[in-house]
Amino acid sequence: MTSRPRSMAPMTGWGQVLQIFIQNAEVVNAARAGASSRSFVERGRLDWILENIGPGDLLLISFGLIDMKPGDGRFTEPFGDYQWYLRKYVLGARARGAHPVLVTSHERRVFDDHGNMRRPLGLYPMAMREVAAGLSVPLIDLNAWSVNWWRQAGAEGTKQLFLYTEPGEYANFPDGIADNTHLRGHGAVECARFVADEMCAQGVLAPVHFRNLEAKVPETAVEFLDDDDFERLTKSRVGSGAASQERREVLL
């Protein structure tokens, strides 16, 4: 989801381009690179959101790609602490009169030697669906949608959606890059379009708040943060810690 700085173009987060499809409302993308549902809380980033969110606001919550990584303090068990942390986001938003929306993570680009797509995210999307059902939270199933799209595009076609570049093609990646996790402009725009479509279809926002849902959006429409702005936002969007000390029993 993260909004990327210019020095990382053409890497693009879908939260970075969501505003293309939203009008009469501001998209504040507080996502951070490399964050799991656990580390986002432990580093005070949920605190910042809960200190600034207000009645009627939406909180889009999307984790899973990093939660699956073991051994670095970010891992969560799908049907254990991952769900516990998701509930913390949901109940924290509701306590402030805001409306949470759960969004499953898009799938990684992983194909075997025979062209069959794998699903390394495993149980995380299912665990999020269970939390959504249990707490009556709107769910946008970006994971299921992306799996269908990746399969249709195939091993070669998905390279146009993910951060695959040739040597010399982009100054930021002079040696080229083959990244099966992060999206480039086209993939991010279409993921954001799906999220906006679902928000509209489910009545999460009124139709007056949407635009460009059927429009062709070129990669040149993607805007990147200045590196100084990226660093400033990264450092400043950390809360006081009060929200992290809310009683654990409320979440059980």
C-alpha cells in the first residue's frame, strides 16, 4: 500500500494511487514499507492513526505480506496474534467513531516451473475473512481478485504488473530488478481500482465520492513523493503510545 519516494520509482503501492479513484474525500496513506500487523503497532504507527482519526472517517486495514516472514519480530500466526492485532485496529477505529474496512493483501507473484501459480500467503487471507465475519467489518477481498488476475496473466504477463525491469531501463535500478512482491504502476493502479470499485459496490462510501472507475489510467499518472517528504512522513507519523496501552481484555 505504501506511497513510494521518487528514488524507488517505478515501485508503486496501491494506496499511493487510490486518490485517482476518490473525490470529495482525502486519502491519507499511512502505510509503511516492511510493516506487519504487529510491527506497525509496536512502532507507534497505529497510535498516530488513532490519535488523528475522527468520526465518519474510514480506516482501510491491509496486512499479511510481511506477517508471514519469520524471525525478525514481525511474524504473526494467522489464526493467533494476526487476528488479535487485526481486532485491535478494528476496535480502535470504532472507539473513535471511525469505520474500519479490512482488505486482504494481494498475492505474491510465484509460479512453479510448469507455470502453475502458488499462493504463499496461505492462511492469512482466510484469517482476515474470519475476523471480518466475526466483527461485521466490510471486507474487500483483494487477495482472491489478484489470484484470478495473476493466473490469467501467467508467469510472463505478471511481469508487467510487478517490479520487473531490465538493466538500464530505470536509473533507480540500473542493474534491473525481478521483484515478486512489489507492484509497479499498472499493477498498483488496477489494485486500487478494484478496492475503489468494491468500496462503491458495498456502500462503504456514497457514489459521489468515486471517479475514473472505468477510465484508462496510464502509468504516467502515478505521482511519487519527494524523498525528503517521504522521510519526513515516515518519522513524523508515530504516536504518543497511549493507544497501545488500551486494555488487552477489550480485544479478547
